[in-house]
Amino acid sequence: MNKEDWPKRIPTSGLTKDLSLPLETYMASYEDQVTVEQAANDLRQSCMKDYGIDLTLPRAGANPPPSDNDANIERRYGITDRAEAEKYGYELPPALQEHTKQTMRDLSEVEVEVLTGHTKPESPKAPRGSRRESPSPFPARA
């Protein structure tokens, strides 16, 4: 996990450079959120092992958001960094648009139940009377 790509606690450029909102003092930072999420995943994996199931869940923090917390001061009222706006417009920089894909194997019904406490949902079926269930009474168009 590359923490260099994580958002800074306080903006380092633009109109909001070195600013924070008073409420941010009481908000969980992205690093705090990742710590809690990873601890929960570690507990889930440990619990699954107790049931004899070896499961590796995706690592927390692999896909950081553009802001450190939900206040989103950098874009709260619009774009605040002129240089970034000239370069990317209203879009996020390409590095913030990238998504690190973390695969996880398909879980069996029992594994889903142990992990979530719920049964595995069934695959959706076509509704009755749909084209998939019965042929159409109308001829196909050419």
C-alpha cells in the first residue's frame, strides 16, 4: 500500500492551502478510517479461520479518495486550485481517478453465511412473462 497517494490532512496548494474547517478536528482522517477498516478485515479473517476457512480480504487503503475526510475542503465550494483547474478542468487528476483492482475469490454459500451472517443471495432471475422465459408472440423485425 502506497501512502504517498493518500490525501494530505491539510491542503498543500490552492486557495485552501493550510486551511481546515473547525469541524475537521472531530472528523476521522482517511488514515484513521483505513486503520479501522483494516482492523475489521483482520478480525473477519481471523473469525473465518476459526471456522476452518482461509480467506484473504482486500487491503484497506488501496484506493484513496481525493480528500482526507468528508469535509472535502479542497472542493467543497468548487475547485480551489487554479493550476490544477487549468491542467485538468473540473476532473480529478489522473492519479486520483486510477483504481487498484483487488480480486477476491467467489465465496461459497457457507462462506458467505459465516462471513456476513446472511445467506448468499440468489442470482437474479428473469421475471415471469419476460422474453427470456417465453417466446414472443410477435414476429421478429428484420
